[in-house]
Amino acid sequence: MIDTRISGIPCKAEMTGGYYQKPDYGTWASDVDYYGGWFDVEFEIYDRKGYRAKWLENKMTAKDEERIANELIEQEGR
């Protein structure tokens, strides 16, 4: 679980699932597959006390979602 913010509101995010595709240098199906691989990350948002915060998830923008996913990936050390 990591500390983060959504719309300036402090909260926590926890990875609940995901998939990591390592780079595959034997394929040219996609430059993303070849060079860097990709992640599909699922996570849930909690308030600072640790309670599920659906209302805060509803405030999340696409940029927030991408930033939090990247923060979670970094925490996992991938």
C-alpha cells in the first residue's frame, strides 16, 4: 500500500492485481512489446484511515490513474 493524493486529497492505494509483460525481443507485433513490455495494474483507493474510498475513486482523473499505477509499479520494483 502506498501513500498518494487524488485531487489534492491524501489517500492510500493498494495493488489488487495486475499483469506484467516483459519485453519480447523476438516479436515485432508492437514496439511496446519489443522495447519495454507493459503493465496492466488493478488497484483500490482507501482514505488515510484505511477505509475503502469509492467517492475518492470517482474523483480520479486518467492522469491520476496513470500516476498511481506507475507509483505502484515502482514500489513493486519492476
